[in-house]
Amino acid sequence: MPSKKQQSELPLHPTAHVAPESSELVPREVAGETSFEDAIERLSEIVEALESSGLPLEDSLKLFEEGVQLARKSQARLDSAERKVQELLAYDEGGRPIVEEFDPE
């Protein structure tokens, strides 16, 4: 049976904050300019940390909150990208592409 990963084996994002003298993944503020790919990577780290044992309740709640914020921002970016794709692929009744200025919000 595979053993659970120890906290010291958790992958840390290069810019993740590490508590002094610890290898624990700690919560950090969700920046508005975080790329979609970075947000997904950070979400993976958070999920893995929450699934591991040994995190204090307060740290788990903070990581969960950060994860929810990242998930919401990522979903908004996906929704915006989907709207743009739909607009780019839109055609009128005559089969001509519909060309409009794209407003992401």
C-alpha cells in the first residue's frame, strides 16, 4: 500500500511562502495578476497540502480560503475565454462572420 506523502515532500511553488524552519505550505494572498496557469498550479499544491495529514485547522482554513479565491478567479477567466471564442466563431444567418469589439467584462 502506498504511503502518504510527508509534509516535507509537498511540492512548493517557487514563490510559495515557507514558514521559518519548516517546509509546510502556508497560505498567501491571492494576487489579481496571477496567471491562469500559476493559479491552477497553486490550486494543485493547496489540494495536496489539504489532503495530507498534519496541517493545523487554522492553516487548513486559510489554504482552503485561498483555494476558493483562486478557483473563482480561474473560473471567471475560463468564462471570459469561452465568451471570446463564441464571439470569434459567431456567424450571421447569411454565413458571414459576426465581427464585434470584444469586451471581456
